[in-house]
Amino acid sequence: MATKLGGLRTKLGSYYPYYLIIPAILYYIAFWAIPAASGVALAFQGPKGFTLRYFQYVIRDPYFYQALGYTFVFLAISVTVEFILALAVALLINTGFKGASIFLFVALIPMVLPEISYGAIWATGYAQHGWLNSLLVHVGLMDPSQPMAWLAYGKIARWMALLIVAEAWRGLPSVMIILLAGLQGISKEYGEAARIFGATGFQTLRKITIPLLKPSIQTALILRAIGAVQIFVIITVIFGHRNLPVLVEEAVYYFRELHQKQLGAAYALIIMGIVVTLSVLYLWLSGSFKGEEGRGE
């Protein structure tokens, strides 16, 4: 059997590895490329053929700019908070303290929760008689006769803060695991050499660890930025529909609630353009493109 397989590899030659990924390619063509192409075509498809009317409608829609603003505010704050917390947790776990494996397991639990279940947990927590107020009463930080109305209508700034707190618990593990993998790939000899030359822990982190961790940081930040732009389910579950509008929620609203598929597709294309632009802009600002050119030379 082994001889036959070896002969088959010889016949297929250097193309053998590519044949193995054909099923994956077919899967992505059927379930990603074709639906994506259909969505793109739908956004430009008018009653008389090609049109830009749906994009013009979106740009004139006041809800679009409100949703765009809320999305970018959430993106800027949540990604920053999640990165700082994730880096701190990753550095802690990387020390290998006793119980680090258990701590890592607990920290990764939010990753396996369905998004709607996760939203329901925080929705019940933010309720006036939810578990968050009960916890604050239990530790003596709140008067039980005056529970906090976390979801009081119209408190947009408070809602944004509550959303960032809730999403940080869910987004932190995905950022942390990427940073932890990067940290474990850094030789401990660098840190030992820095200590020998009298560097403090902060200096070692800033001058050695962070620069060596740059590829992992880039990956983590881009993925979380994409996730932040795409946030939708948790907002709807906690705050209700269109009470804290974001881009994806608007796309779903037009597509599903109003049955305006072309407008929903136009929103989706705009969201995709924002994601691609943010990714390219970040890579350009971080010097990744220059680095690739330098290696090519």
C-alpha cells in the first residue's frame, strides 16, 4: 500500500499538495465566492440594469452616519481596551505560574459561547434586578432599595460603555491566544540578556517583547477590528433593535425587516470596503508593506 502511494506521489509530482486542497477550494467557491458575487451583483442591480441608486440612498440616509459614528467609536475604544487587557493576561500566563493552565482554560470559555447566549447573559446582568446589581448589593457597593437602571432609555454614552464591557469579555480571549502564541515563540534568552544589562521589566517589554511580538499584534488587531465592525447580535439582544444602531444592524434591517435586498447588499459592500480599508491602512502605518519590500530587495 505504501509503495502504491509513493508511486502515486511520484506521478503527481510537485502538484500533489495542490490536489489535496481541491475540496476546500470547491467548498469556498460554492459557499463563499458564489454568494459573495451574488451579493455584489445585487447591490448594483436596478430595474433597468446597472445602477448606483442604492448607494446614493444609503449615503443620504441619516441613520447611516449615526451607525457609522457608533461603529467607529466602538471600534476605537473596544479594540484598544481588549488589546491592553489581552496583552496583560497573555504576559501573566506566559510566566508559567502555578495554575496557569487552569487560568487559560477559564479565560477561553467566552470563545465557545454562542453569540446570542452571550448577549442573553449580559442582558440579564444589565437588567434592573439582574445578576450585576445583585453582585454589587452583595459586596456592599449598592443600596438594595435603589438598584441601578443600567439600560435606562436614551443613555447612549452609558450603553456604549456597557457594550464595550460586555464585548471585552468575549473578544479578549481571541486576542489573548494570538498574543500568547507569539510570546511563546520568543526566546527567553532575550529577556535574560536584557536583565543582565540592567533593563527593567517595562524596558524589556517596550524595547524587546513588543517589537518581536509585532506580527502577532498585527494579526490580533486586524481580526478584532473586523469583529468590531461586524458586531450586531449582542447589541440587538441587550439593547433592542436600532436603539444603538451600527452598520451591520442597518444592513440586516433593510435586508430582513424591510425586504430591501439591494439596500442591504449596498450596506454590506460598504462595510466590506471599510474593513479592507482599515486593514490596508493599519498595515501601511505599521510599515508592513515597507518591510516586505525590504525583504524582497
